[in-house]
Amino acid sequence: MDLFLKYVSALSVCAGMAGSSIAAYAQAPGRIEMDGVFLEPVQERDSVLIADQLRYGFVLYGVEDGTSFAFPDYSDGFCEGVEVVSPWKVDTLDVQKGKKGLPARMDIRASVTVTSFDEGEYQLPPVAVVRRTPQGAVDTIFFGNRTLDVRTMPVDTATFILHDIKGQVRYPLTFRELIPYLAGLAVLAGLVWLAVWLILRYGRKGGASVSRRDPPHIVALRKLDGLRGNRLWSPEKQKQFYSGVTDALREYIVSRYGISAMEMTTGEIFRELSGKDVPEALFEETKSLFERADFVKFAKYVASDDENASAVPCAVRFVTSTYQQEVDGGSEAAMPAQGDSVHADNQTCAVSGGTGDSGADPIRKDEKQEV
């Protein structure tokens, strides 16, 4: 009896009923032999094969409402060669309402799921369940055991022939299956063609635009021409005016002499220019313009109208004079033929025309001729 009195907990058949303690169940005075044990496969078969799962339990009829049970604990083992897959599960099959104040009665079904991985015949242990009635009576119900016969698939050794593992079945490829791949290849080819066409079209336009980019002196003269007039001569706008003039000259110096003038101070720029072929008078005049611009931008100096009026002409003289030197030097080094010299002279005149001492008005005309 000690083998079957290891219980997990007190389970109530009806909701709301409190279970009794394990110690109280162990003192059950009565032993009642019952029928109703069952052993049925989870998957219906003619015979039980290895690893088939079966339900092993009992059915109890007419259980009074409020009755509680304690089931055996199979956590330490069930039977040699047989294992418990899932623990106890209790189902209510039917409920009969009580008459004239009597408690209701119900039919219950309790079972565990077992299986075996070895062929053979196994005697399953009987099921012992402790019951406590609503009146407080405690007894032990014993259900008879069942025999589990586990078999394997029979092998006919007389006609049995070993065969190698068959490979995968390969079906012929149809055109319908190829359609998605062909469509993908067509789309990919179209995208490649479109990319090549865009590169060829817009790449050539980009190269042409680079080749037609204006020379540095034209860019500088155009920016200086935009600073003409006295609209920026007021004290609050002089900083913008002188910044525009000196920035145009800095960009021209970068392109003309290869000096990093945009990151240099005035002193550094003119130290680099001192080794270039810049006329001394033009050098001093341009340096004075840069120094005046520094005073206006950083020392809050307010330039006079005369100083403002001479700023753009001074910058124009520097650009046109230094560019003229570059053209003259290139013409002497190239030694052009007679037909080519006429074209070079015309180009020189177009650039340097109107670059007298004033150096102010002829910019628009020269720029249009060059463009």
C-alpha cells in the first residue's frame, strides 16, 4: 500500500471545494475495490506500436458534489519499460442535478498519458486514489491494473530485400516556371540599359559644361561688376561690400597663382604675391585695398565715399593687368604663326580693352565680348 500512497496534492472535483492535506489522506481507514480502469491509445490502432501514446486511468460514476481526490505521484517512475508523458488530467463527463435539496452528482474521468520505447508486455500498476466526501469521510479507492502489449512492425525475413535510399524525385522544368526568372532578367537588362544611357547622355553634358566653364578673370570681373554703385556704401553695409570685393580677388588669386588665398590672412597673401610678377604700384594699391577691407570688417572702420569709389576699380585693374601679363607671356612662349597671331591679338584686345587708369566702366563690354 505504501507504493500507491505518494500523492501530489488534493484535487477538487467541483469548483470551490477545498482539498484536504496529504497527512489526512494517508490516514484513510477504508479500502474500496473498484472497477472502471481503462487503457486506450491516443491514436486509434489495431495494435500498440513502439512510441504510441496511451491514456491510463479510471472512470468514477455518481461522485457527490464537493468530493475531493488525491492522485498517485509518478514523478519518480511509473513502470519498468513504460514512461509517463503527461500528468493526471481530470474531465467531467456528466452532471446530474440533485433533487429536493440534495447535492448534484457527476461522472468523472481521470488519466495519465504513457508510452513505451521497447517491445514487450508490461503489467501496469494499479491505481490507488484517496477520496474525501463532503461529510468528511476519507477512504482509498483501488482500481485494477491493465496489461500493455507493445509490438514492432513484423519483418518477413524470407522475402525481405534491402534497398538503397532513393534520391529525390526530379520533375521536368516547364516554361511556366521559367516565366518569373525571364521577366526578372528582362527588367534587370532594362535597368542596365537605362543606367548606361543616362551616363552617356548626362555624362557628356557634364563634360561639356566643364569644358565651357568661364576662365577665372571673367568670373572675377563678373562678381566685381555686381558690386558697382553706391548702394553698399552705407556704414552698416560696408562690411558686405568689402567682403565681396576681397573674396572675388581671393578666388582669382587662387586660380591665377595657385595660392590658397581663401584660408590666408592679408599679410600671408601678399608675402606669397611678392615673388610673382605683379607691378609694384599695383601690388601696393591692392595691398592697401585688402588692409582697408580688414579695418572695415574687423575694426569697425567706416570708409569714406572716395575710398569706397576706388575699391572696385582697383580690384578690376589688378585682375585685368595680371591676366594681360599671363596672355602676353603665353603668346611669347608659344610663338604663334602669322594667321594665329591675328586671332590672339583680337582676343587680347577683347580682354584688355578699356583698362586705363580708371578701370571702371569697360567691364560689361569686355565681359560680353569674351563670353
